[in-house]
Amino acid sequence: MTPSVYDVIVIGGGQSGLAVAYYLNRAGLNYVVLDASDNAGGSWQHYWHSLRLFSPAQWSSLPGVLMTGGPDYYPTCNETIDYLKKYEEKYKFAIQRGVTVIDVKKAGGLFDIVTSKGTYQSKAVVSATGSFANPWMPELPGRDRFKGKVFHSSVYKRPDPFKSQQVAIVGEGNSGAQILAEVSKVAQTFWVTSKPPKFLPDEVDGRYLFDAATQMYEAKKAGREFTPPSLGDVVMVPPVKEARKRGVLERAYPPIDHFTDLGIMLVNGQELLVDSVIFCTGFRSALDHLKGLALNVSAGKVATVATRSAEVPGLWLVGYGQWTGFASATLIGVGRSAKSTVEEIKKYV
């Protein structure tokens, strides 16, 4: 039977929502996961086709089920989607798909979750919508006069449409490096970065996130300070290593000052004539569905104590990045955030 009031409603059925559902199952709480997508896989359904995880399979797993492939295999995007699908089937999570959350309100100690399929009520809410639905690009003068095309990495799928073009790839992070690596095989590319790219040593990959997260967790329990490693440095996955051999990574151009009719003007006064610009400039947390709670949102973040909202009792936010837990936007990192979140929710409800 569907309860009139759930203990917990989780908004978002991607990797973070599933990790929370895993611990809600174990806690015996009455919950439902509401997901806007009709299919399993979260944001992985929308990434570019050649994307591989930057962690080996063994270090890219949600709690309870190891991703197949072992310690030296980097799963593909499609393999990750399949893993997430089988994960939710194995644990029979209470998920309702095709349900878009429009607004969340709170009155009389209960939350009203207004959706495309009606209104739900719960004692607690976990927002786990991630950031893919909210891509960010800098606002630069002259974009309306540029005769070429402008894209965000969120809509990039494959290099073929850029064949024989001149293409600017903007962004010094992992997505910028990986998209540069494959577009540079079919086009003349210019890597435009806000700061010089930093590359992790070849032997370091995503498995160090697990070690760092563990060290941070133990340090906090012991009352010690621990400075986590940067998550912004480029992981040297095989396509990026191959691009390095071709010399593609050797030169990065300074930031864009403005667009021109036929290209981009850099802050050093150099104009690059380009047909297309791909912005690999990241995302901001997708929090529009929480507007009814009147949270103070700054730069895509709200005030939290770990994952618990500092403003609204009964609200938790999981998987949005560093401000909701170290490496919490990764498959391997979100498990610890999800576990501590459910422990707090159990006490709250």
C-alpha cells in the first residue's frame, strides 16, 4: 500500500539517490525515490559516447555491489548505465520514474512535494538531483555576433560533427582534456583554459579518491585536520595519454575576453578564428525544485552541516560535490555520504 505520508522522499534516481535508497532499505524506513527520467542510469545516459570512468571498476562501485572488471579496467559509459540498472533491480528499490518534482514546500512539520504526477508528503526529504541538468557557461561579450556554433560539454556526443573544423575547447578539467583528446583527431583544436592545466601522475587515478575519503573520515573522527587532494587535476586516462603523445596537451591558450564575428579574442589580445566553441566549464547544482523552501543559494550551493540543511530541518542534500562530502559526486565517494545521511534521518524521523 502507498502510505499517505512517507518517512523519506528521495528526489533523483541517479547514483546518489540509489546509494541513499540502499541504506534506507537497510534502515527499514518507508521511502520512495522520485526520478524525472523514464530509464535507469541518471546523468550517465547523457554523456559523450566514448567516455570511460577515471577510476577502475573496483573503485567505481556503489555500496553492496562491486562493478565488474577488476582493478585495472575502466568501465565505459554504457557499462556504468547497465551497472546502475542492475543495481536497482537487485535491491528492488522503491522508485517511481517519469515523475518530475516541481516544488518542495514545508508546513506543519511535513514536506509537500509537488510533482508532475501529483503531490506527495513526507517527514524528511533527500535532494539528490546532482548538477547535470544545470550546465554552466561564462557570459562573454559578443556571443550574439559570433557566426560559429557554441556548445556545452553536456550536449557533446562524438567528434564527427567537428571534422575538418577549427574548434576551441574551453576548460582545464577532466572533461576538457578528454573531449580535446578525441576532437583533436578530426579537427584543429585550441585548448583555452582559465589557468594552466595540472596533470596527475600517470600512476594516479580515481582509486586515490577512496583512500583520501577514508583518510578524511578517520581524521574527522579523531578531531584532526586533513586537507584533501585536488579533484580538479586531469586524470591521465588512456585517451588523454594518447593525446599527450601527439603533442595535443603541450599548449594551452589563455581565457577568452570576448567573441568576435569569426572567432574568440583572448585576454592577451590574440584572436583565434574558430568554427565552434565547446565549453567544458562544469555545472551548478540543480536546486530549482527546492525554491519553495526559500533556501539561500550562493554559487549553486546552500548552507549544510555535512549533508544536512542548515536552514530547513528534515532536508538533506547528497551527491552535489565537495560541499556535501568529499568526492560525493563520484560513484565510490557517495556511499559514505549516503550512509551518514540515512543514520541522521533515522534519528530525525
